[in-house]
Amino acid sequence: MKFLVKKEVLVGLTAVVLGLLAGALFMAVTGNNPFTGYFYLFAGGMMNLERLGNTLAMATPLILTGLSVAFAFRTGLFNIGAAGQALIGGLVATAIGLTVGLPKAILLPLILIAAALGGALWAWLPGILKAKFNVHEVVSTIMMNWIAYWLTYYTIPAFFKGSFETESRLISDAASLKTPFLTELFAGSYINMGLFVSLVAVFLVSIVLNRTVLGYRLKAVGYNRFAAEYAGINVNRHIVASMAIAGALAGLGGATLYVGYASSMQIGILPSIGFDGIAVALLASNSPLGVLGSAVFFGILQSGKGFMNAMTKIPPEIGDTIIATIIYFAATSVLIERWFASFTKRKGGKSRV
Amino acid sequence: MQPVVEMLNIRKEFPGILANDNVTITLNHGEVLALLGENGAGKSTLMSVLFGLYQPESGTIKVKGQEVKIPNPNVAGELGIGMVHQHFKLVHNFTVTENIVLGIEPTRGGVLTLKQASEKIRQLSKQYGLDVDPDAKIEDVSVGMQQRVEILKMLYRNSEVLIFDEPTAVLTPQEILELMKIMRNLQAEGKSIIVITHKLKEIKAIADRCTVIRRGKLVGTVSVKDTSQAQMAEMMVGREVSFHVDKGPFNPGATVLQVNNLSVRNNRKLPALKSFTLDVRAGEIVGVAGVEGNGQTEFVEALTGLRPVDSGHILVNGNEITRATVRQRIDAKVAHIPEDRQKRGLVLDYTLAENFVLENHGLEPFSTKGFLNQDAIYAQANRLIEAFDVRSGEGAKSKARGLSGGNQQKAIVGREIDLNPDLLIAVQPTRGLDVGSIEYIHKRLVEQRDAGKAVLLVSLELDEILDLSDRIAVVCRGELVGVVDAKSTDENKIGLMMAGVKTGVAE
């Protein structure tokens, strides 16, 4: 087990290094100095408390959607609908935040629970469709993404219209995950209590997957549903449960985006955290701690690319290109693993008989 | 005469395992050479080296006296070496012809021209007595026929040396006889054949010489004519093997399993089991004999809750379980050694320890209030590994996928017996295993019987049924042909009943 974890970390880091090297190549080819480029990219993500806070704020929803995708993956399901689930989570959070007047200490837990339930409902339905009618979750969750998109498109202007037709009103301070303590500590950045939510989620998901009967059954169903059925595990119920849990995580991610990082909802956008969550999970080899690490790394790139662009002539798209390249390397991790295997064999094989 | 193939002093290592250690084999022109060894002895590795799938660390390969390097299967093909793998490599929605030409498609101006190929295949099929229709789709033909398509693939490519990897593992007894005939035809036409196997009976029937490998090392090569099955078994296992299982006195107790007029449908919703009635008592082994696909699979699935029952009743210890869930049946003390160990019996990506608690992970002491108790799980795993001699690289932490078939099966048998069931349903418990493992598992099943458990044994191996059972139920087309006393019957009588002949049945 220990060796396995190490190997996956190694593969992930290799993907990152290769991606960064490729990024350096892009910078060099476009006539820029990669060293200054990377200096400003990482400085932009980490050079002072405010930027560090923004990086963490950027990473927060990614941690949760990454967990959502990773959790589903571990149980044999491909949740491509984290975007829609996050959108519904955000919509529910915004709706409660704009309509319910309660003290912050009561309102925030209520918002988070409702957002989790909203996301869970959005994934529960594909779970039911898969369990009862064998509808593939990739298809149904993509459709649910668009239902969430249009539902938001209608609901926000109809009930929560702000100063623009395409935006909701701003939520009150009581309904926001931002808190003066954190904002001041990180010199006025977007960082918010969603970070704690995501850290707790990392911890809980890790416990559920590795230490509980529920996790054992969910993974058994994911690895081999026939063996699970043989062992008396209710396969359908566990598929639905897995989707609902994944949806709840993405729903929480939506809440931390719309009532944490931001203070209003715009229509006409499927949040990119949904699909970026897939990348985060992929780079993390679906391990909860790995998700934490890779989400923070993506957060650095996301918040640093603007600074890099401001200080050099390198276009911010290079940041996205690096992310995309890293994903390619992570996706072809089998090749990296094989490369490592042949390397260790050549080194260690001779001494061993 | 010069050998067709020589593999001299081959050495092949995998991390932590020496798969082939200084192994030498020779194949003469026009002979059938059997490669005998237990699971994991290194037979398949050696043949994969010859077929170019692996590169040996040292040693030389000579084809017709010429030293060669075989970096990949294409080169092997050019040297006239072909291989039928245990799991066929066929595209199911392609026709026979399309499958055979795959990779060397005949084209004219970029357009596929299959007519000539199809004619050549028809001719080859006739020449070697294969009886294959070149235009049939793979998904529509039987497993035995699919194997012949694989053979035709080699013949179409003019292979001179044919390697068969466990060719009989997937075949019914009838298909095995036909395969033997085909192999003799191939031999008569001048082909040289290597058969990887651990079935001694088949070696006796078909092979000229037999090379034995044990734990990666060459034990020796013998002439099949002059060597008895027992001698070959001893060479393979390294100790004397008994083919007969000693059973205690027959003392049947109360009826444990009662099946009354059970009818079940198959996946295509057609009747698979028709009004089937059978009892199994404590302290007896009842064997279910029949040709594959005569309702045995559906019968077992109905018994274990994996398939709904059309009509009829199933009772265990007098309690109705006809509509019970799988879980309820496990709780009713029914254990099940499944037909397909990799599909049903194990979660291959789980460790051995995790697989040992597949059914009872939710119970104390393996979990408390929903949390797994790793200490108890590992303690149980180590106990079962010890008790059932499950060998693996890293003990309880090994992934089930990495175990050899025999050890996977031992793990399942151990797990099910350890559930301490009243009724043990064992389906093909020794399929694909070597004699050492077979002997071991047979002993364990008989132990259960002697300990007063009811054992239902479903098997396609007639020898196994005859050896272990106290009573034998024969099934044909989903109907019970009859139940006979194992002592007063023989292979011929059962064989007739398996074909559906009811006359002369002694109840």
C-alpha cells in the first residue's frame, strides 16, 4: 500500500514536471524567457498573503469538485456532471442567502446543507437511471448539466434579478462564506470559510473510502459489480448512494464558489470548476489527499497567470495550456508508470536473483 | 533429423520471480510435444518467449537450426510460429473470414477483397477436417468453433509450428474429442505442435513427448508412451499425488436443501430449468452432471439468489428461501463457490485480506458501527492463508489479481468453508487447476461432507463427479434425467444419461 501511494505521487509529480517543461517550451517558442515567465506565474500565485489567499480561494471549489469526481471514479462511476451539480448547489445557496434572514451562525450551515442536498439530488437522478434502466451516467449527467444551466438561466432573472438582467442580487454578509477574520488575515483576498469545508470534506471522503463498510461496498461495486452482487451487496442502492455523495460534494463546491469566492450568480455559464474537477481528480489518481494537492497547484496556475501576463508578454493562455498539457501527461500515466518500471528494473534487477 | 524449434537455456525473470531458469526444450518435426507444469510453473512464459511476447534474459532460440531473435509476434509469424491463446483474440461481430485475414487483409486498389480468402479458408477447413463456415459471424458460433477459427488463422498464415495454450480449458468433453482429432490431422499434414496443459489424460491421448517444468526449472522430458500418468504427475508436483479421495463412511443426516419443481429462465427469457426436483442431505455430496449449458448455471444462480425463480420452491433447513435476497441466503448458511472465480468470486483489485471478508465485512469483529477493523481483517486473512495454503507474493496484502488461478480458487474455497455453511454449493471448483490443487480442493470438499455438511457439486468434469459424489443427479436440457447412486454407476451410464437417455436408470 505504501509503495502504491508513493508510485502514484511520483507519477503525478512527473506529469507536473513534464507539463511545466512543455510550458517552458511554449514560452521559448513564442520568444519569451521561460524562467522569468515561471517566476511571475508562481509569484503571482504565492508572493504575498493576498495572492496566496486568492490561490486558496480559487482552489477551494476545485477541491470539492475534484473530490466529487474522484469519489465517483473510485466507485466505478464517471461523474461528468459536477458542473451542473455545482450550479444547482450554488443556485440553492444563493436562493436561501437572498430570501432567508437568519443570523450567520445558523444561516451558513443551512446554506451548506441545502447546497449539498441540491447537488446530491442532481446526481441522484442519474444514479437511479443507471441502477434501474442501465442509462450510462456520462450521458445522463451531461444532460443534467444543461437542465441545471437553463434552470439557473430562468430562475435568476425571474426571482433574484440584480442590477443587471444577467446577474443575481448580491448576497448579504450573513449569507457569505467570507469572514472578516480570514479576509483581513489574507490582506483582503477572496479566501473564505469554504476552505475549511473543503478540508473537512477531504478528511471525510478519505475516511469513508478507506475505513468504512460503506466505502468497502462502494469500491467493491465499482471494481466488480458481479462479485459484489454475489457477496450479497445491494449493487443498485450503492450506485445511487455513490452518485448522491459525489453530487453533494460538487454541490458544496458550487456553494463555495457562488456564496464564497463570489457574491452573486451570473447566468449563461456552466462553472468551469466542474470539468476542471475531472482534471484535478485525474492528476490526483483519485486519492483525496492528492485532490487537495493538485487543486492547490491548479489554483496557483489559475491565479498566477494574470500576473505573469501583466509582467511579461506571455499570454495568460499559456497557463491554461500548461494545465492542459499536465492533464495529458496525467492521462497517459500508464506510460510514465511503465517508464518507471523499466527504469527500476534495470537498476535493481541485476542485484536481485 | 533436425528439430524444428530449439529453445536452449532460456532464462526469464520478472520482478521477484524467476519464471524460467535455464529451460531447454526441443520440438521435432511432425510431433506433438506437451509442456506440463502446475499453474505458475512458467509454461506460458516460455511459450510467450517463443512467440515474441517476452524477451529472455539469456538463452538462444533456434528455428530449423538457425539461431533467431524474436522481438515480437510478427517475427514469430514470419518464422512460421503460430499460437492459439487460452482466451481467443477474435472480433465478435466480424465473420470468420474477416477475423482470419485481420492484419494481412487482401486488397485490390485499397478495397478489401475477401472472396479469395474465403475460398482459401474453406479449402483449409476441409483439408484439416475443421468444418468451419467462413461466412459465419463469430458471435453466432460455439466456443469450440471459435478455437478452430484461431487454428485456421495459423494455417492461413502457413504456420509450421503451432502452440496451443490450455486448449481444452474452455471446451466440453465432446469438443475436446474433436480437438484431439483435429490435432492428429494437423500432425499428419506435417505440422509440429506444442500443447501447454496440465491435464494428464489429454497428454496420454495426444502427445508424443512431454517436457515437465516445475517452478521455472526443467524437470525432464519423457516419452509419453513409456510414462504413466502417476509418474508424470509426480514429476510435475514433486511428490506423489493420489487421484482418489478417501471418504469417510456414508452417514446422511437430515435434508438440508430441498428443491421442488423449480423452473427458471435463462438470459434470453427461455426456460432453462424445467420443474427440477432434488434433495441434498447433511453429510453427503450430491453431484450434478451434465453437458455445459443444460441449465446448471441457471440452477445454481436460482439457488444462490442471483436469478429470479419462475416457479417452484427452494428450502434450506426447512425454511423457504425461494425469493430471498443473496444476503438472506448467506445468512441462512448457504455458501457458494462460484463457477467463474474472476467474475463472481473475487474483486481482483482488492487485496486477499479484503477478499476474505467479501461476505462478512459488515459483521463483528471485521467492522464495528460501520468502521472496518483492519486488525481483525488481517488476522483472519493470515489464518486463512495458512489454513488453505494460499500462496502469493505479499501474503494478505497481495492483490487478488496477482495470484495464480489455483491460489485464487483456494482463497475462495477457504473463504466459503470458513463461513461454516450448512449447504456448500461448489460449481466447477477445480476448473483450470493443476493436479496438486485439485487434490487439495477435493480433500477439503470431502472434509465438509465428513463433517456433516451438505455439499452440492456442479461440474462438467465427469471424473470429478464420479470421484467425489455419493449420489449423482444428471441434467439434460434443463430437466432432471435421473438420480443415481455413485457406487453403482460408471462413466458410460452417466454419459448416456447426459445425452438424455432415461432407460436403465437405477433410482
